[in-house]
Amino acid sequence: MTRTQHVATHGKNIRAWTHGQLPMPDWIPRHMAGGIDANGTFEIKTDVGHIRVHPGNVIVERSGAVWVCEGGEADTLIERLELHADQAIPNIGPGKAHQFGSGGRSVNKENAGNDRKKARQIACQPPIGSLPSIEWIQLSRLSVDSTYQRSTDNETSRRLITSIAAKFDWRLCTPLVVSRRSDDTLVIIDGQHRWMAVCMRSDIPQLPCCIFRYANIEEEARMFIVANRARKPISRLDDYYAALAAADEDAMEIQEIVTRTGLRIARNTSAAAWRPGEIAFTSSIANAIRKFGPAITSAALTNMAAAFPNQKMTHGGAIFGGIVRIMSQPEPDFDPDQLVTVLQTRKADEWGLFAAGLHGGDRRVEALRDAIMTAYRRLSAAA
């Protein structure tokens, strides 16, 4: 017999019950927040808020206070409660045993002093709100509130939703953030696109949801703003290196072409951090490969590497675009062997001045194309 099966008679006034064992003890209902849902789960009122209890979870009570944990963690929690009857034990929730340790562990004065020093160094405010419950929710029970939720009636959202639906990947599906309102309706705070995408399919009936209780719609809207503003968009270089690590064919082709020309892809999007020979215009290179092929792309980069050795290329994207346009649509009698000589008449930053103050990639590229060709014609006429 395990500890959790006989603790009701424990001398420390501790008792426990595993959800699924029948009958349910008479002390459980007084801690419940509502009834038992169709999936067999229910909520327990604890000192830190409501916690969802799933089959197999253990509810532990001591002197009127309750905790919820997974079955395999119950003995450790009870042991901790026995050893520290006068100490406050955090209500850990399922799978959070690491928050309170193994219990019953003695520490020497030196370690205690180090622990106090660490505590002084980390000044954390108390957590806001109460612990959520994590549940699998039927798609039909979820909804969105259009008063604050973003509109999906646009081409960008439609493409995103269709893409998620067509290539749904559970490994990328984090739990939706959902509000459980006083009337028990479930409103999506974060995850609208994922929900709408799955609704387009017929083989996924439910989604994992992290469910919170908010005071009102205004608080829901504030959480929606915080959730979206807190996101840091991935930079184009982070995206490139992630694709490279994933052995993406396009990224690997770019890497091969750039390396072969003697240049390198920068790791930082800040031009101030670039070193000579580093470039960051991966999107322009990808577009050039797609439109004009690897040969012209490689030739343009080779010309830049030969013309601007040991130089930072702050305006490298515009220069590259200008060279590509020249080589992909050469004028009559154009001599590509003269291009490096023309480029060497100025430093990379000096060429970049022709695009200074211009907005839009096409305008900057056209300005560099015209400037390079003007210098080319002047050099050809002098020859």
C-alpha cells in the first residue's frame, strides 16, 4: 500500500486522494470550483488560485489547505509537508516538483549563506494572476472576441491560416492562451490563426489550451496586447542561419555560392558590427538565384569580393542589386571583364552614397545600376 492510499489517518493531519480512485472522499467537494467536466477533469481552489485536476493527479490536504501534483510526486510532497509542518509549501501543480525540491535535506551554514546571497541578488516581484489549467478543448467550444482580437479578413492572414492548415505540425503547436469567462465560454487570447487553421481540417477535433480566468474583457484585451508586443520578430539573418542548420536547400545553396566567392554571411543585422567581407542581403541573393540563376548571382558576388577587398559593405545589397541588373540585362557590346575595374574606381561606401536618402529597394538598386553604368561608359570612352 502506498502512502497516498493511507494518509487520511496520518498524525500530521495530512490526507490525499488520487483522482480516479472511487469513491471520492467527502472532503474533496468542499475544495472544488464547480462540477466535473465531460472529460473527467475539475478545478480545485488553492491558495494560489484554481488548478485543473486530471485523472491520475493527487490532491493533498493539510489543515484545510490543498495541493495538486502528479501521482509520482505525491510521496515527495507529503514527506515535505511532514518534515516542514510549519513552513509554507508552494502549490506546485502537475509536473512542478522541481519548484520545491526533494525535501528533508539538511544544509550547512556555508551553503545557507550562499543561498541567502543568491536570494538578495535576484529581486523578483510576486507572480501576477493565478495558475492556469492546461486542457484539451474541442474546437467548437472556442471562440474569439472581435472587440480586441485582430482581424483575419485580409490576404496575409488568409495565406497564413491556409499554410498552417495544409502543413499542420504538432511540434509547432504550442497551447493556445484562452480566457474562461464567468459564463464558462472559452475565448482565445492568443492562437487565433492556429485555431482557424485546424477548423479547416477534419482530422483534428481539439487543441491544447492554457486556460486563465480574467476579471473582465478589458483585462483580456490588455493580455492580448502584452502577448503580441512581447514577441520579438525573427531577423532575416536568424531565419537564414536557422534554415541553414535545418539543412534547407535554398539556404545551403546561398551558403555555397557566398563561400565560393570569398565572402561571408554576417551573423548580426547591425551594420556597425559587420567586418570586412561580410554581407547580410540574403533575401536579395535568394531572389537573384530564383530570377537569374546561380551563375549571374555568383558572378555579381565575385565582382564585389574582387573590387572591395578588406572593405565593409554597408550598402552591399544595393550594389549587388545594381550589378545583377547590369549582368542580367547587359547593354550592347558590354564587356563583363571591365566591371571589376569600374567598381574599383570607388570604395564600397562611396558607391553607396548614390543610394543615400532613397527609400525602397528598387529605387536604390536602379540608382546603383545607373551610377555603375555611367562610370563604365566613361571608362570605355577614355579607353
